[in-house]
Amino acid sequence: MAKTLFEKIIDRELPATIVYEDTQCVAFRDINPAAPVHILLVPRKPIVKLSDADAADQALLGHLMLVASKIAAAEGFGEAYRLVVNNGAAAGQSVFHLHLHILAGRPMKWPPG
């Protein structure tokens, strides 16, 4: 199966502005930002979408949430940021490799979308 765009970034086959990485995930700036700070946090494990994760992924999913908070703090927005996960095409997912959007730097409205 062909690598996703995110797998190619993780493998350094495509360039990206990486802001964080560890053994479980990589975070990089979105090339089409929806906010002044828009970082994509991607697990190294290729999970297609959140609804495809299972109990074995529980620790990884928790790790992503904690890393997102760490990244938001490092960017200066530790108390005011939004996390978004789009699950499936109908929800706006365009790259089918689970990822979290970390958005900050402007007022966020509710409801989103």
C-alpha cells in the first residue's frame, strides 16, 4: 500500500517544519494554516482514522493528548488552544492517517465548522 503524505513526512521523504518528535509521534506546522498556530500531531503508527483505533492504541492516544498540551505550551498558548480530530471524509478528514490539529493564536468560535 502506498505511503500517506504524513508517512512520507515522518520518513523525511517530504519536507516539513517539524516542531516536536519522539518515538511515538511527530508534529509539524500545517502548510495551509487555519489559525496563526496550526500544528499537526501525527502518530508514527499509521492508524487510518480515530474510529479505527482500538484498546491497544489507548496509551498512544493518551500520549498524543499530553504531547498536544506540551506543544501548545511551548508555542505560548498553554491555556488557550483547540484540538481537532476529523474522523472520515464527511467530517473533513483529507489525509487518512490519524492526526490532531493544534489550533491557537486567534479567538475560537463555538460551535466549530
